[in-house]
Amino acid sequence: MRSMFSKFKGFFSADIGIDLGTANSLVYMKDKGIVLREPSVVAIEEGSKHVLAVGLEAKRMLGRTPANIVAIRPMKMGVIADFDITEAMLKYFIEKVAPSKIKGKYFRPRVVIAVPSGITGVEKRAIEDAAHAAGAGEVFLVEEPMAAAIGVGLPVSEPAGSMIVDIGGGTCEVAIISLAGIVHARSVRVAGDAMDECIMQYMRRVYNLLIGERTAEEIKMEIGSAYPTGEEKTMEVRGRDIVAGLPKTMTITSEEIRDALQEAVSSIVDAVRITLGNCEPELAADLVDRGIVLSGGSSQLRGLDKLIAQQTGLPVTLADDPLSAVAEGTGVVMGELDFLAKNKKH
């Protein structure tokens, strides 16, 4: 009888952790780990809120849709830019991992969502409301840098300083953590998207070449760097010539793209330096030994770890799986949900 009850209970224990990112969303499910990774893109019919596709299928449509279909990203800089579309996207993710056949009046999954540390109370409420409307029961918010630090295995509860720099699509989150709390944090809305924008502007300014978001992202991933890597690479880029109005192909170098990315990269390095500048001497002493850990998709930009190490004089490590850090962190936080629920009521 007991084993039957435990099976039944397990069937319904669909606590979900969501890394609701500007570029990509990841869903963590209790006892299963990360069960979904999809781009935060929704394709809708022009002039309506009718959703045609979500995630990977919708991303393939970016920049390639007929006039009546629009592919949009409802999250901008880590916060909701379009409430209805974000709700539809969350609903799609929740439905995919906790199908409605096990959801109903008495079963709505508890959801932990990672949010940027710098968001306002209004922005937090918008995310909670969207999650409730999408089918979530209780909603708990955890700050992204804390989730990332937990996800990469930093000893956040120790009375010593740990530093995490989580660079996603919309925001760069810098935090110094001690005794399970964020002591200093800085959230700048410059990250992967800003890097793509820098590349698009550079191509337009220098070569009169119009390229889309997807092409800019491909350039960044293929030959982008923050620090000289020793071997310079080249890449063929296709776009539209602004003057002639015709398709055009040209070759660019990694050195050029490093120059194009300089402004965005400098903002990230400045955020790290300013956070360190506010740090207490004891915590600063801890960081000399422990160094800085980088997580998030955009932390994988070549040479970024070397540049931050050079600018701060501290050892810098890239997380083993930087893309999964925040989602893995929400999974650990899930184990404390009963504790969080009690605190939420007080």
C-alpha cells in the first residue's frame, strides 16, 4: 500500500524550475533534471496574439517569415516585454513537461523561476502573474546569480565570499555571495544580445552590409573573441548591400569582430570591477583564493575569461556547463520549496 502511495505521489510531484532567459529558456523537473532547452522565441500571426510556433520551430522563422507571420522574443533584457506572448510561451513549456492530463483543478505544478537581480517589484509581479496564468500553482522567484552560483556548485552557504558572473542573452549578473545571501550585486542590461547588436552595427557602418540577428549570432559564435587568441580566423558573411540593395558576400576577420564587440565587453568588465570595488576587505581576501566563476551562454565568448583575469588580477574559471548553471540552480532550490513556502507566508 505504501509503495503504491509513493508511486502516486511521485507521479504528481512535478515541481518545475525555469530559467526564463532572454535568448533561451531551460526547464528543470524534479527527479529528472533538465528536460527542455528551447529558444525564447514565439511566432504569431501579424496583428493578433494567435501563436503559431514556440521555441526552436519559431527561431527557425526569425528573419525568414512571410508578411503575415511575426517571430518575436517576448523577453527583453531578462524581463517581460510582451505579457500575453510570454504567458503563451510559459504555457507551452509547462504543458510540454507537465501535460494537462495530469494537471487539473487540484494539480498545478509549483514553479521556481530565475529572475535578474536588478528587476523591479512590478517586473517580478508580471513574471509571477504570467506563470500563474500559464498553469503554475505556487510561484517562487530566485535571483539569477544565486541560482547560477548554486548550479555551478559554489559553496554559497559558507561564511566566505564566492563570486559569480552570469552572462546570458539580455543581462550580465555579477554577484558576491556569502552565508547564502547576495552581499553585492550588479545587473547590467548588456550581454549576448548587445554583442549581436554591436556586430550588426559594425557591418552596417564599415561595409554598408545589412545582416540579421541570426547571422550576427553566428559570427559571434564562429569568430568572436574578447581577447587576442593567437590565431586569427576569417569568415564569409552574407547580407544585403545597403547601397546597391542586392545580396552580397564578404570575408571578415576575428580581429574586426573583437573591435566591434569592445563596447559591450567593456561594460561587462566594468560591472565586475565596480562590484569588486564595493567589496569588504575580508571578502576580497577570499576572492584572491577562490577567484571568479563565469556562467551563462555568453560567458563562452573566446578569451573573455582571460580578459577579466587580466583586468582584475583574480583567477577566472568558466563553469563546466555554463548554459545549464541557472536551471541546475533552480533544481537545487526546489529541494527547499517547503522552507521557501513558509517564508513567503511571513
